[in-house]
Amino acid sequence: MNAMFEEKFIRLVEENDGFEFYQAYRNDVDHVLGGKGDTYWYVIMKKGKMSETYIGKYSGGKWEDTYIKGSGESKKEKAMPDGSTIKRIAEKAYLMQNENWVTRRTPKPIEDAHPRYHYVYGFGDKGLDVSVQYGVTIAYSDIKDADAGFHLRYLYTGSDVELP
């Protein structure tokens, strides 16, 4: 993934005064990607509880990143390489969007509760949905790797976004 997607996500957060969305995976696992102000996060939740949290703060042109494992009494924190959180967010928020099977096609727009562009590879071997309004990947499926698949659970903007 490249810096273009990192900048795109930062702009998305700034333009909406906060942005957060949940990618829902199998076995009650959610990946929460978001940002508000100068703080960006990537949270892995299992059965509704924070399991891993990556937090990146951007201030004065510099990133400061932290990794938090667990919560409450068993919580452990450690510093991470500068900019690692926004890289991780960009990889998931724009998953597969640079792949040939996506860039070579004209997407099929789907109008529903969350309008999206739908891409299909092969005979439905892979599927990708990209939000029309926000440009992030809100669904992915791969029949050869069912665990990699997810769908949109929640999406929040502005004052509805709360820091983790």
C-alpha cells in the first residue's frame, strides 16, 4: 500500500470532522478503523471486547504510535514505529483497490442503504465493495479464503465518532 491511501484516509477524517467504520469478519471479530482530530486508530475487537489497539497521533508533522494488547488490568502498551498505525489503516481501508482485477473494470453501482461500487473477479471468486461516498472498502469476499472476507457493520462521521 502506498502513501496515497494514507493521505486519502487522513483527508477523509479531516473532511468529515471524524470518520470511523467497522469491518465485520467471521467468528464475531471486528476491525475498527478511524480517526478524529490528530488521533487515528485501528482496533481489533473479538466478541465485542478490544483485543488489540493501534493508536497513531499526528502532531507537528510527526507520528507517534502505540500498540495496546488487552484491556483493563492485563493491558500492555508498547511504542510502535512512527506512522505504522496509518499504514495499517490504509492497507485495510483501501484493501484490493489497486489490484488489476479492480482497476481494469468499470464497477457496477449498487444503490441501497450504503451505496457502493461492486467489483467481481472470475465467476464470483472474489468480490469487492467500495463506498461511493467515502471511497473505502466496505466488503470483500474470496471463496478460496473465507476468513479474509468481511462486510460493513457500522460507519460513523463527525460528532458520532468517539476516540477509543
